Amino acid sequence: MKFSAPAFSATLFALASGVTAQLTILSPGGPDLWWVAQSDNDITWTCKTSPYTNFTVLIANSDPTVLVQPQAFIAQQNNFDCSELITKDRVNMPPATGYTIQLADPFNETNVYATSQPFEIKPLGSVYPASSATPTATGSATGSASGSATETKAGAAAASSSASGSNGAAGLVAPGSLAAAAIAALGLMFA
Ligand SMILES: *[C@@H]1O[C@H](CO)[C@@H](O)[C@H](O)[C@H]1NC(C)=O
Ligand SMILES: *[C@@H]1O[C@H](CO)[C@@H](O)[C@H](O)[C@H]1NC(C)=O
């Protein structure tokens, strides 16, 4: 199963426009949020806006010589945990670029709910991403409709203010950086 670019774009569109409750992977993903091989890493997602109670967690790579097909490493992850520590005993992939994390339907792994931005797994001993770059999603996921809608709107507002160049992270010009800024803004909100 290949990385699904259209689904990814749809997620970004929904994130930027704030139209519906969405499940988005905040970390890892993109140039600033990598993993370190044979080390503890984590996954953080938008648990407060997720329409799902649980999902299967997979890792994929765009290069079939790295990984032929997505590999599930958590069969059933509760959404309300908001983030999960991934020790090397749970998944241990070689250093490479082009990895993505997928959150999928526990009954059908090819029904992918959310795909991270591509990220690198750096060699053992590499530094971790700066804590300032790492989004957190603490707090309870009550899943109330009003709460989710408010968060989505606030996230979109924060994303658009970031995109207008009000902070350093938004100073990047690549098209992908708007999404990165939106994701960073969401991460700050959930902190
Ligand atoms: C996990 O998700 C599936 C599919 O959405 C759902 O049918 C099931 O009830 C969920 N299980 C728990 C324990 O929440
Ligand atoms: C699993 O999900 C994929 C993608 O949504 C879908 O095309 C396929 O029909 C599903 N398989 C089953 C057995 O439901």
C-alpha cells in the first residue's frame, strides 16, 4: 500500500479551513520532527478533534527498499491518550528518510484515517527535536461536539495568524510550511 498523497492533502485542507473534526498527526512529521533509531520516540495526534475512539498505528516508507508495505505496531491505540511513547521494542526501523505514521481503522488497516508528514529516522545517538518544536496534546479528550468545534476554529485562526508571518516558524516560504505552521499552532493550543 503506497503513501496516500490525496488523503494527506485533504487532511491539510480540512486543517487549514477548519471545516470538520479531524484526526491529524502532530508529531513526528516534517523536517523538524524526526525520530531517532533504536531510541524512545513518540507520536502525538489531535485527540480533541478526533472522530475516532481508537486506531491501529502503522509505519510506512515511500521507498519499498526500506519498507515494502506499512507495518502495524500498535493494534489498538486509544485516542484519548493523545500521544504514545514508542520504545524500540515496539518498532525499530533503520535510519532513513521518507517514513510516515498512519492511524488506521482497527478492522481494516488500508482505511487510513490520518497520515503524518514524511519524516526521517536519524541514526542512534542523534539529538532529538528541540522540545519547542515538539507539540504536546495533553488534557482530557472529552469529545464533546461543542468543544471540538471551538478547538477547530481556534486552531484555524491560530494557523492563519501564524501564516501571515507573526512568528518565526511561519517565516518559511515553501507551500508545506503553511501546513507546518498550522500543525505547530495546533500543537501550541493543545500544550
Ligand atoms: C475501536 O474502534 C472501532 C472502530 O471505530 C469501534 O468499533 C470499537 O468500538 C472501538 N473500541 C473501543 C474499545 O473503543
Ligand atoms: C478497507 O478500506 C479500504 C479503504 O477505505 C476499502 O477500499 C476497502 O473496501 C475496505 N475493505 C473492507 C473489507 O471493508
